[in-house]
Amino acid sequence: MTATIGSWTVGRLAEEVGVSSDALRHWEREGLFPAPERSPAGYRRYGPEGLDRARFIRDCQRAGLRLADIGDLLAVRDTGTCPCEPAEQHLERRIGELTAEIARLEGLRTQLTSMLGAVEAGTCDPPLPQNWCPPKAAVGGECK
């Protein structure tokens, strides 16, 4: 349910965007949101620009960008120019991070599959202290 244009409270804006009120307040503290207008009672009031900005931040976070990266993009976006070039750099870096994380997770899956196979076969050695790996696997230094 969309509130009347220009009348979003922090709770209503959060509901509209699909984030928590705390997330919006955090974004404001981090400088991603300019301080909104306040009602006579002191409540934050957001207009259509706030809705657009909150959706942009949410979408960037869903793409895996950090708040600092999003701040860089917003700085460019706020000038009225397309943030495509800075966005490309941030996205390429994030893809590299994801590729490294996927490789790490695939290695972990291989280790866990090997451990499960040893457990199922009844051939697993007792693990070394403070180590998940049986001694034979630990010799290669791959598992810690």
C-alpha cells in the first residue's frame, strides 16, 4: 500500500521499500541519506526522492555492494550524471570477490564430502587437536 506522495514516515518508507526502519536510520547515519524533513512532532518525513534513494540503496545492497561503494555511486548520481562507470568498477570488484568466495566454498565442500565419505566408510582417523581434518589430510596443510 503506497502512502500519499511526500508523506512517508520512516516506518512507511521502510515498508514501501522492504527494509527495516533501522536500516533507513543507519543509512542516514552513514551519510547515504540526507537528513529528512521533520514533522512538527519531530518525525522524519520523506518525499518521492527519499523513496527513490532508498530503493537505489536497497538494490545496490542486494547486488552485494558495500555501503561505502553505494555512497560513491550516490555521490556521482547526485550530480545528475550517470553512475555507470563507477558502478562498473564496483561491480567488477564485487564479482572478483564472489569468484574467490565461491572457490573457497568449493574447497570447503570438497573437504566436507571427503570427510563424509571417510565417516560413511568407517575409515576416518581421529582428528588432530584443534583441527577438523584427520592426520592424513592435515599433512598437505590444506585443512585447518
